[in-house]
Amino acid sequence: MNNNKEEILIDIKNLELVYGKKDKKLLALENINLEIKRGEFICVLGPSGCGKSSLLKVIAGYERASNGTCLMQGEKIIGPDWHRGVVFQAPTLYPWLNVKDNVEFGPKMKKLPKEEIENISTHFLEQVKLEGLEKKAVFELSGGMKQRVALARVLANYPQVILMDEPFGALDALTRNNMQALVRNIWQENNSTIFFITHDIDEALSLGTRIIVMSKLPGKIIKEFNVDFTHSIFEKNSNHMHYNEEYFNIKNEILDLINVQDI
């Protein structure tokens, strides 16, 4: 892992996001203060509709903060940028392109040399375990395979931060478990920095190095947990979580924090 944990990639201060105007205003995010450091795997939990996806959209550059600041390496985020790759719940692939061409889309837009583009697509298709399927049409693929292509396409741009908005929410349990293991391994191998939204507390605990819990609207950060379960999986050379008392204590505390929002 990258030892330079203190390098701040994303710096959010006193952020507010308001949708609508005048009497139809909706305060979606309030007083968000967050630093995302290189090498972190941050998982975000909270009640449905609490502003998790809105926060991701501000970081991605799809939404502009109404108040406060959102900086990437000291520069104000003013729009989408390949330095911040996004993987959504529904894979946003180009259906007219095959698997390989989807992955190569970003590098081709950058006008990289043909040989380099070939090397990039070969490397990341191998990393997401899709070698041999390069010429497949994306509509022929299963949901899990489509998400692998979407992830490889993001990785092919070598983003500084990968933003994932419930990427495995629509997958069956077995595929979801396999994708979690895949993303955990890619995060470690590539020294990636990941900001990951989920509704699944077990998913957050099995992947994250830091867990952020948000309140119901207006979305605020109400608690952060520094956790180490994902590293313990690597240490045991297994893709399976080792459940212990600390795990269940944190899980129960998060459950209580989220459930009290719905009362």
C-alpha cells in the first residue's frame, strides 16, 4: 500500500448543496467537511435519500456546490474530469462498441499511441478477469460482467480517485461477493483511492478503511469510523471476512445511527 496516506486528494469544507429556487428549495447537503487522502477506501452509508449520491456528484463535478468549497489537489472542481472516474449502479457502457472498444474509449480520446492503448486495454481487461471476451458486444454480457467492463473503462484513464455509486446494488449475492473481492484486490494492487456509496453495512465493513455515516436530509456527516477489516482479509490471504466482536460492535452502532433517522 501507498505509505503517503497524508496526501489530500479531495478537500471539502463547509459544503452546502441546494436544489431548486425560492419556495421550492431543497437543502440536500449541509456543512460537509471531508478530506479524502491518497490510498483510502472510503465507504459512505446513510438512510435512503440522504444525499450520498449528491455528495458523489459534487466530487465528480456533475453538481456545483451552493456554498463552501470542493477542491481536488488544491484546485476547485468545476466539472467532470478523467482524474475522477465514476462507476454507477447501472453500467454506462456504449452499446455500439464491443468490450475492448469501451475500455479503449478514454485512451483514444486522449490520442495516446496505438500500442499504448492496446497495452492499457489488455492490462485492465486481464485485471477485471475479462480476457478472451474483448470482441463481445456489451449487451451479451451479464450484469456482473458489464460492471467489470465499466470498472476497466474507468481504470484505463488512470484516475486519481474512483467514485462508485452503489456499483453492486443490482447484482445477485454471489456476483456481488465476487465483485467486492475484485475491487478490493484492484484497490490494493493499483494503490487506488476509492469513494464508495453503499446501502450494505457488511459491504462497507468488508471494503472500507474509513466509513462515513450520513444523516437524513439535509445530509450531514454524523460519524466516521476508521476500520481495518479489509486489510485483515489480505493478511489471511482470503476473500472472506473474519467476523469478531469489534466487527459486530461497529455494525450495531452503524445500524443504530441509521435506524434512528427513520423514526
